[in-house]
Amino acid sequence: MAIDLVLRRDWNARAPRGDYTQLDSTKGVKVHYTGGRVDPDIVSDHARCVALVRSIQGSHMDGNGWIDIGYSFVACPHRKVFEGRGLHHLPAANGPGLNAGHYAVLGLVGNAGLVQPPDGILHAVLDAIQHVRDRGRAGREIKGHRDGYATDCPGEPLYAWVRRGAPRPGQSGPSAPPFPGRLLTYPPVTRGQDVRTWQEQMLRRGWELEVDGAYGAESRDVCRRFQRSQGIDDDGVVGPVTWRLTWEAPAP
């Protein structure tokens, strides 16, 4: 499904109070929530979504003193994506010194009321992410606002989804085999069938490496690149999270 984009004129956005800072490219996207109560009735009434986005813009401009809403895009339960600052414009919501690294995408959930993101919001967040990858030169990282910044955002349910690799709702993929119980590290070289199993799966995912049952410099470097693509720490160690994502992360 193509992105269902609600342009600024369609949600009657206020004009920005100044010029945006140009954003040529980013490492990816940071996912946010509102941090307050969200009326659960927005799920059945799109007009309430429009009103909420306008309220957030007003809070950011009049309360925070920003030139515009702080988010690049906003995802609502009706699988619609509101244009915020949009493509190639620096967001303001990621935190001081962090806005140039990632686009900011808000899911319309909060810390009370509507807390658990409906599938429509998850789809819309992913639609926005694909949009900034296709047209905004965004990299493949998908992180929560709290990654690298002291905040509860994007809330536990949405952050748990991000940490699972942000899977598309309704898509079932392969389950990872049980973690072997030891870390695959280098140096020194780690050898064994568990290494071969991991290498074979990485090869199936399209990564080029030798399947020899020896976790050396080549495997470590591939692991680091894969970890960066998933937005997790690129320590080059195959631990429980990296092991699981090797099988369960969505295909690029």
C-alpha cells in the first residue's frame, strides 16, 4: 500500500515561523509518542486525529518556542501519515544535538488513554519510514527516542515493537532457533556449529561471508554492519538480540 499522506494544507497546519534547516540525509528514523494522554476515541474518529496533530503543533510553537511542529511525520490509527516538517527538513523532537541524525516520526499514542499502538499506527509509522527512505535519503536505522536520550519516549509498548525490529503487523516470519547459550565473538576466533548456523542464515539474508564455522574478522565485520542496519549497538558480538534478529528482522 502506498503512503496515505495528509499534506499540511489538508490538516490546516500553521505556517512555520521561520526557515527550516536543510537535512540532506540521516542514519534513519527515531520513533516517538506524545508523552501525555491520548483519547482512545481517535481510533474511530479521524477528525480527532486532525485536532490532536494541530494541538501538538500549537504546543510546540507556542509552548516550546519552536518554529513548527517538532516531528517530520505523524502516524495515526487510520493508517494515515500527517506531513509535519517533512522531507529534508531538520526535526526538533529528537533532542539537542540529535536532530541531524534521524527523522522524527510520532505515533499517536501516549502514556495514558490510548497506550497500546493499534495496527493502523504501526503500519503508518512503517509507511512514513519507507517514505523517508525512498525520498528523504534516510538510512536503515529504526530507533526509539530514548536511544541516546534520557526520556521514556516512545513508551513501553511502542519501544518494545521497535526493539523487535519494527515488524509489519500481520506478517509472520521465521522464528529464531534457541540461542546457543554463548556469545559469538572475535578475537579470539569462536568455532562451532552455532557459528555455522548463524553464518548460513546471514548468507540467506544476502550478506556475503564464508560459511566455515569460524567466527573471525569477516564474520565480526558482517555482524557489525547488520547490527547498524537494525539500529542496535554495533559491538560485533552475536548475543541473544542479534541472534534473534538474524532470523526475525524484516527483510530489507
